[in-house]
Amino acid sequence: MVEWTDFERATIQDIFSKLNYEATGRNALCRCLVVYPWTQRYFAKFGNLYNAAAIMGNPNVATHGTTILHGLDKAVKNMDNIKGAYAELSVLHSEKLHVDPDNFRLLSDCITIVVAATMGANFTPDVQAAFQKFLAVVTAALRKQYH
Ligand code: HNI
């Protein structure tokens, strides 16, 4: 089981209590699709992903970005059993969507960059350490059902 300090728990709750899910989700998924263009292969049905402007203006990308960020709520609410909380979602990404699990780390990095840009000076090294640990635990949980 993952051990969390009081500071880590409080930091994660604080970040998500102040999060703009729509803006953060859209910006993070856009970054992932632009910076790592091979990830676009999973979203063929989303329509025009031709360039960064098209991706930023794509309503399906915006909607899915919000879905992903709300997907993190499951971990925020189950800090002591993130692995169990993501078993079903891991199976979906592995067996139905066939998402290369390395992409979880890439999207997590994009989420971190967007949160850091939003928080500015408040995204201290201690806060970053807690947030990246949180996303690393989520990523490990999403990889768990891959065989
Ligand atoms: Ni992901 C669907 C959460 C990473 C590609 N994804 C979802 C759903 C959630 C979700 C929630 C909706 C499930 C449902 O409909 O029941 N995805 C997450 C989370 C992460 C993540 C929390 C990591 C932080 N997903 C990724 C990555 C990719 C990805 C890295 C590909 C690069 N996800 C998808 C695709 C779908 C999806 C594709 C289906 C979208 C659709 O509408 O068909």
C-alpha cells in the first residue's frame, strides 16, 4: 500500500479543490497530442487533429480532457487504494483501447506542466513532489491490468 504524508494528502486535496477541470483537461490533452503526435492514433474518431490550432479548437478533445481530469477524482477519493480504484479503467485502456501504457506517463507529464503553469510560484518543489508522486501511483495503477 502507498504511504502518504499529511502534507501530500493535503496538497492533492487542495490542488483538485481549486482545479479548473475543463481548462486543465483540454490544455493537458492538447499538449499530449501536439508534443507526442503518435498519441493522436487513439482519437481518430475525434475529427480534425491536423495541427495544434485544430487540436486546441477540437470540442471532442476539450470534452475528453475534462473526462480524464474527472477520471483522476477516483484516485483523489481513494488515496489508500488507487490500484483497486483503477482496475476497471486499466482493463478498458489495455484490452479495449489498446493504449500503449508508456503514454500514461507522457499525459501525466502534460498534466503536471499545465498545473504548474496555473499555480505558478505556489507550485513549490514540495508541491511538485507530492503531485508527481500522485500521478506516478495513478500511472502504475492504470498499467496494472496490462499483461
Ligand atoms: Ni483515457 C477513455 C481516464 C490516459 C486514451 N480515459 C477514458 C475514460 C476515462 C479515462 C475516465 C472514459 C472511460 C469510460 O468511458 O468509461 N485516461 C484516463 C486517465 C488517464 C488516461 C485518468 C491517465 C492520467 N487515455 C489515457 C491516455 C490515452 C487515453 C494516455 C491515449 C494516449 N482514454 C483514451 C481513449 C478513451 C479513453 C481513446 C476513449 C475515448 C472515447 O470517447 O472513445
